Amino acid sequence: MLSRSSIDDELPGAVSVFPLPRLTIFSPAIILNRSAFKRRISRNSNESGMRVIAGQAKGHQLKFPKGTDTRPATDLVKGAIFSILENMTGDWSLVLDLFSGSGALGIEALSRGAGWVDFVEREPKCCAIIKQNLEKTGLAGQAHIYCCSVNRAISFLDKEYSIILMDPPYADKSIGKVIEQLASSRLAGESSTVVVTHSPRLALSTSYGSLQMVKEHRHGDSCIAVYVKEALP
């Protein structure tokens, strides 16, 4: 029986089929073409789930950090979040994007007319990608990136935000404590709308301090909870 090396020596670059069951030898060109095709499919599949879906930056593809616990919101979830916001509030002047990841939610808000967005993300790799995505969409002049933990940011930020977006890792079971910390801060005011995405396997309370849940919707493997400040008597 001929070895693979002896076949290659005798017939360089050829595609040869021998009368052996299910034995096909492909040329290097075919293998390389297949590999390139797989890379292209993989790249396009990744990009299709990371884009701006409406507004002035609509259609822009966004980079996404690999090798982190960041999980991008799907177009369905993003669309649902902003449909809720458009029906609940007309004030988009100041937005806070906590657990920003790639910055997709905050960038979507800017694309739809938000005046300013503060991004908070602890992973330096993610912060660099948020910067790239802002520059790519032409929205860098309306944003600031705080590369630190959400707990730390809540402790030093001193603005009252009209919209607060929270898209934490679904494995983070301490999210309730973060919402409670947010409720007692000056960041969430009487006119603020707080939107939290979470796993359906992690139930959130209907209230955290003065923040009261007013809506909750499930979309596939994601839940969207909306909180507002309880009106004082």
C-alpha cells in the first residue's frame, strides 16, 4: 500500500481517488479554500448579531470582545428594550450604560438620539472595544468610558440619569445588590427609567429600595425588567 507521503511525491498537487472505501485525498488548494470559507462564515455569523439596529448609525457592525464573560444582547432584545423606552420616556438627555461589554446598548441609545452616554465596564479589553465602536459609528464625541467596576462607578458618579441600562453577566447572582445600591444613589432620580436584562432562571424582586418594577418581559433566554422610582407621598 502506498503511504500518503509517497503519493504526494509521485503526484504533487493532484487530487487522487484510489479504490479504497471512503478514501479521498484533497489538494492543499481545496483545503485552504474550505478553511477560508469556514472563517468567512464564522466572521459573518458573529457580525450579524452585533450591529446598530436603528437611528443615525443604523447598520454599523460593532466589534465584540471574545474570551470574556460578556454576552451581547440580541437584536430582538435590543429592539424590545428601546421600544419600551420610547413608550415610557421622552427624556434621552443623559444615559448610563452599566456592564457595557461592547457598548452596544449605549451606542444604540446614541444612535436613536440620546444626548450623552456614560459607559461603565471593568474589563480593559472591553473598554478598548467600546472606544473603537464609538469611533466607528461617529459617536465618540457624545460619550465617556469609565473603565472600573459598576459598584465603584455608582459610588463616585454624581449625575442624575434619565435612562439607566444594565446588562450584567447572567451568571452574576449579586445583581439585586447592585440595583439596591443604585436605588439609594443620586444616579436614579424620580424621572429615571432603569432597564435591567437578566436570565429567566434568576428572578428579580419587584422592588429594591425606592425602585419599583413596572414591567417585565421575557424574550427567549432573556428577561427585561423596568424599574422607576416610587412616587413620594
